Amino acid sequence: MEFVPEAILRDILLRLPTRDVASCCCVCKPWRAVVADPSFRTLHGKATHVVSGGCETLLVTEIRAPGQSLEAIAMPMPRITDLAAAYSPTNACNGFLCLASGVKNWPVFICNPAIPGDRIRVPPPPKIKSASKISRRVFAMGHAPRTGQYKLFHLSFPFFPDDYESPDLNYLDVYTLGPGGSGGWRRHPRKFPYHAGFGPRTPPPPALVGGELYVVLTRPEYEARGRHAPDRLLAIDVATEEHRTRRLPEYEAEFAAVHALDLRGRLCVAAHAFDRRLLSFWLDADDGATWELLHTFYIGTDEGEEHYDEQLTGAWFDGMLCYRINDRLYKYDIDSSKKKQWMVMDDGSKVLVSAWDERIRLPETPWTEDQRGNVYGGYRPSLLSPRLAFQDDSFLCVLRDERRQQQQFQHDLLHAMRSRKPSSPANNNNNNKRRRSTDRAGGRRRASKRIVAACCQEDDDDSLDGQHDF
């Protein structure tokens, strides 16, 4: 193979997609050295076609076992290990995956699934006075295309229904990653309303669309009336950190799971009405206030699925419109021109429904392990290391201060455990008297031994003289 100058090779590789660049590592050692260069990975990870290209989906399988840490497998990427079992992925942002826990005062981790063992630790958000009333903590990672910054958002939700309207609990904390950050968490001055609209079994991951994060919410009066159907959407602008709420599309349901997803750069909402067994996909209109109904599907229930609060659901777009409920996966090609049919519901109403293109039965989870798989949209493969992207001087100062405090605490604890109880003056005098008496007794014993030894020596000399006289 003819020699290619390194400058030309770097310029060519910078224009390639991430998967093609990763494949170039297998060509020869010079190419592998160029791709492995941290400066090249930083430039490639910030390229426009990488951060603004087409989104993919990331399948993450979580494996938990009693007494063992979390083991997350990002298919087909390496494993993510050495994390406590309480951690779970929250969302994918470009080439990064955010892992957090609902336990208070626990840090957040940012990793690149394509780079094994490469992750950074972000300090926990600031404490909340009424932390015992917080039921859920939602973490989300966002990217602002205009500024190129990455930010972490922490949302706290109250526990009891009586506290749903308490504005002191709905905090929004922001942490700017990388250059331009403030070096720590900061609390947003304006709190957000409503409660988190969680899915039946797990909270739906926040969706990042066009530089905005979307979190599903529920009004407190809906919860009070026993209707478990989200009806609001919290939109957070990553660049300006301003947030607003907007209405979800009108759908009839007493119990529903709602997911927000990115559909070719536009916001899409999937609403699954369990009581009506209907799944509807709505697309955000150009005005940003109304919704356009795309498709409605009929979702039949299997035996034992009448318990709505135990369903595992998820919605995403990966070339086809996908929806998962428990061990079933449904797919639909939105580019196909298929005719819709009218369907008569149990209440006598008619609904225009579409037919699925594929119905797939997912493999069963091994009974020997506690496994759970989930799919996260908004993933764009990248070779950028989070250590190179986010660890600026302020970030390192925060980590250095935390490490210094931890070392000081360990030193103080070890010193306290090794220290002895101070003796009183009376005890000190008694100890000195005992020490002096012991010294006197030892001196007398040593003197007696010397006298006895001298007498024995004289007796030996006399006996030797008598032997000579004979």
C-alpha cells in the first residue's frame, strides 16, 4: 500500500462516520495510531455530521444479582460494570450514556458505550431540605447544537399526593459539562409544576429533540381522580435552560403510558391507552402547540396482562416505528402507503386503525438472573472520550476538593480510632512511682547477681590453688 501523509489521512478520516472510522483501525498500524490519537477523537466527536447526523437506537441490557454490582451491556458495545445495583441508564445523548440512581447524594456517571471502562463521575446535585418527601429523581443529559455544550438536568418530584402542588419540591438543577461550566450544580430560579408522568413499570426516558429535553408530566387533579394518564409535557431548552409546559394530544384513557421520541428530527408522542387497547402516535405540528395524528394501532392483551401497573413499555424510531410491551415488539414502516381500516370498539365507537408490518416475540429472560432490557433513542455513535470532552479545570477542581475531603475524613476517622484515653494526673503519678520502684528492684537484683558471681569466682581460684599444693 502506498504511503499516505498523516495530515491528508486525518482529513479524510474526519469526514467519515464513526463506524467507518472504527473499522479503519483494522487496516494497518499507522491508521490505528491516527484513530487512537486523543486530538483526532476530539475533533471527530465534535464534527457536525457526528453530533447532528441521523439518530440510532441503543439497546442496553441490565443484569442484577444479589450482592453484586450492576452489569449493563450496551449492544453491540462493551460491558459497563463496577457500578452499584441501584444505578440505571437514564437517556442517551449523541455518543454518551447517562447512568444515575434515585438514591440521594449519589453521583452521576457519564460513559461512552463504544469505549470500555471510560467514564467520568459527576458530583451529586445539591441537597433538598425536604428530601424525605421526594419520591423520584429524574436525570437527563442534553446537548445544545447552537453552543455545542452538554448539560445535566436533575428534576425532583414529590412523593405524597398532598404535596403535588408544593412549589418548594419541584426543583430543577443544572450542571454544565466541559469548558464554559460553572464547576458545580446550580439551582434554577423558577420551579416547574405538576408531577412526573411515569410509565406503568419504569419511567420513560427523557427525549432530546432539536436541542430540547422533553419529560412527561401529570396534573395533580388527574391523580386525585384516579386517572393515571399523563396530559402534560415539560420542555427544557438546553441552551437557555428555560422550561415550559405544553399539552399532550387528546386521547381517551384512564390508565395510559406515554413516551416521547425523536422522529426524523421532529417530536413524536406515543400514547398507549391500556383500558381501550389502543396505541396512537402523534407528531408535533409546525406551530409547536397542536398535534397531528399519524397512526392508531390495536394492541391486544395476552393472559395475565390485565395488571396495567406491571407492563414494561417503550417506543422509538429506528428506520421503522417501533413499540414494545413486555416480550412483544411491533414494527411499522411509516413510508409505506397502506390502507387503514375501521374497527368497532367495545363501546360501539369506530376507530381508524393501521396494521403492523411485523410482530416479534422477544426471547425470555433467564430465570437465574434479574435482567431487564431497554432501548434508548437519540444515540449517535462517537469515539469521543468523556474524560477528554468534559474534564476541564473547574471539573477537576471539584473532584480534587471532594477527594481531599474524603482523605481528610479517613485520616480523622483513623486517628480517632487509634487514639487512647488520656490518663489523669493521679494515674500518671502512680505510674511514675511504680516505674521508679521497678527500677530500684531491678538494680538490686543486678547487684546481687554481680556479688554472687564474684564469690563463685574466688571459690574457683582457691580450689585451683589447693590442687597445685598437692
